[in-house]
Amino acid sequence: MKNPFDKEDQTLLVTTVVIGAVTVGALSWLWFTKSGNAFLKSKVVDLAAIIVCRQTGLSHKFVRPVMHVIVN
């Protein structure tokens, strides 16, 4: 018969909850603060500019201001 007082290992569950909480905290900081929002927009503009540069062959110095206008 199985012992009902045996403890099960919950390490994976606890680790997942902690990582999820840290991720939610970081994303909420990025979303709700001015500096985080500016950081997020900057990264989106850079990513979009890199993708367009690779696809079209245009200069990054030309594409980045255009992407900045589109994102804003």
C-alpha cells in the first residue's frame, strides 16, 4: 500500500513558477514604464530595420529612421 504521507518532489513546479513570475515582472516593467517602453520600441525598430535591410539590400542608416516613423 502506498504511504499517503510520502512527499513528492515539486522542484520542477516551483522552478517553473519562479521563472514565470520573473518573466511577468520583466514584461510588465517593459510595458508599463516610460524607459521600458522606449527600450522596447527601440528594439522593435532595430529588429524591423535589420529584417528590411536583409530583404531589400538597403542601408541600415536609411531604413532605421523609416522604421522609427512606422512604429511611432
